[in-house]
Amino acid sequence: MISVTLENLCKTYGQTVAVDGVTLEAPKGGLTFLLGPSGCGKTTILRMIAGFLEPSAGVIRFGDRDVTSLSAEKRDCGMVFQSYALWPHMTVAQNVAFGLEVRKVPTAEMRKRVGEALEMVRMGTYAERKPNQLSGGQQQRVALARAIVYRPDVLLLDEPLSNLDAKLRLEMRGEIRRIVDDLRVTAIYVTHDQKESLSLADKMVVLRDGRIEQVGGPRELYERPCNRFVAEFLGETNFLAATIDVAAHGSISSSPRLVKTSAGILETTTASDRSTSASLVASVRPESLRMHPEHSVAADRPALRGVVAESTYLGEVAQHRVDCKGTQIKVFELNPRHLSRRGEPVALTVDADQVVMLDR
């Protein structure tokens, strides 16, 4: 296994900067996700790693080997494309074998490797079919088999599940995780789908306008985003203009501090280094809020109080909009017992560690 390291990687097209000084390491044997909105530079980075694009500046290393100037065929990368890119006139087995033929692998060894790759993606019984005889999920498995058949050091995946329906995406997520773990290959995965990255990644890299915004594990980025962009990109959240009041329980750095917002008073443990005069934003995820009948929460307890203005029942969850002094708060209620709670006076409470203070 090898790591992939990027050092101050840049790509420009005339006056347009597509990738601007990206430095990161994809750890050996791990699944690293590059994610961000369209145009953020994630696919450009992937194509430079693969050798399909030449960097304008910077260094790409596979382990200790500088591959910045190497052609794509000399980098030992397997690539899974968004469009699958299967040859329609070839059988499944012939598609998978194509890269081995280019590398002039002996016939007996080629057949063995093709068979192993197809079995790994659970497509062994489809070897003689043509791509147009397969479902989208099956075609994706063939594309994955073709990428891993020559046992690459690095596996690159460019939005591989974007053309599949929701059920197939869930199924293929698990398959990709299993294959990466079985092969012990270093994988880099490009997506704009937050659920894919949160459910699969060992390491996440959030990009915006060609630059890295934040790097970390899924839970770290979701629960402790570094700014509003990351918080909002990774899932729904409530942003409340806020100021820190005073320490609620002494001067210990881990003690909760009171947060004044336009919707009410909350507590936070994420603002130990913040000034009481700082102009901040509190990020509160809808699923972290608990909804109670208003009278059941003591008047002096930190809470947001309001009236349910709208309820949308979705089966396993209900999405509510609560009007708190003119501020609209989104609340997700798991396993709801009522189809609608519209018009109900409620108090919203949240654990102090789930109120994340960010700069405005």
C-alpha cells in the first residue's frame, strides 16, 4: 500500500484558476473523499492524479515516488468514470481484460485476473454478456472490475454512483467499501453527495473555488465544521445570529456558556475561546433539536420557544418549521407520532455540544 501526496498543486486555464495550491495526503489503504459543489476543482484534481491533466504547478507523489511528470499508463492507477466508459461491442470479460491486453499480460494470467475481478464485484456469471444487456448497477460493477483487474496501487473514482437510482446507490456504497478494504488499496473518491462521503470516507476534503476549506473525518466535519460553508454543504442546519453572554457554570473552559440569539437563549460548549463581544453565528442541526410541549420546560431553562408553523410527515421522520419570535427554525422529529403538529406551542432544547459557534 502507498499514500498519495499532493504538494501545492495548481491548475490554471488562462486567467481561470481551477485548483489553487492544494496540499493534502490520502493515507495508504484508506478511502479519501474530495467533495464540494460543481466547479470547485475536485474532478480536476482527480484527473491530475490520474495523469490525464498536467499540473500548472506542484508535486504529486505516490509513496516516495514523484509521478508529476509520468504519463497516465505509468502511474499504476485504476480509474472508474462517471459514465462507466464501457465498450458496447465487447463482452463484460473483454471490457475487463482490455487494460491487461494493453499491458501485454499473458493469456492464462489475464483470464485468471479477469475471473477474480468479476467475482470480486459479483459479476462472474455475466462475463459473456454485452454492456447493453446489463442494468446501470451491473455496468458500474463492470467498470469497477476493469479498474481493479490489474491490481493498481491507487484507485480513483469520479462520481461513480451519480447515474444510479437511490436504492442502487446504497447497495453500491457498501460494495465499494468492501472492495477497497479487501484489496487494501488507496482510494480517492470524488463526489458532491454528502451522504456518500459521510457513510464511506476515512478522510474527507471539502473544496470550494479550487481551495481546501476543511479536512478531517466524517463526524468531525459534520459536527465541528470550521465555517458556514462547510456546515451548510454537509447537511441542513439552522444559522442564528448570536452573541456569547457569560459563563453559565464558572470559568472552567469546558463549562457551557450562554448564547443569545434572535430566537431565544441556548447553551454551548464550543465557544471557550470566543469573546463575549464577538459577532457570531450559531449552527444547530435540525435533528439535534428536541421538541417539547411549551409548558413542560421551565421558563429559566435555555430553550427556543415558539409555535409550529408547518409540519411535513415523511414516514420515518417529520420535518417541522417552528416560528420562534419571527425566526424560522427547522426541526427533524424521528419516528413521529402525529401527522401534523401545526399550531402547537413548543419549546426546543438542544445539548450544549451541538450548538456550534462560527464566525459570521
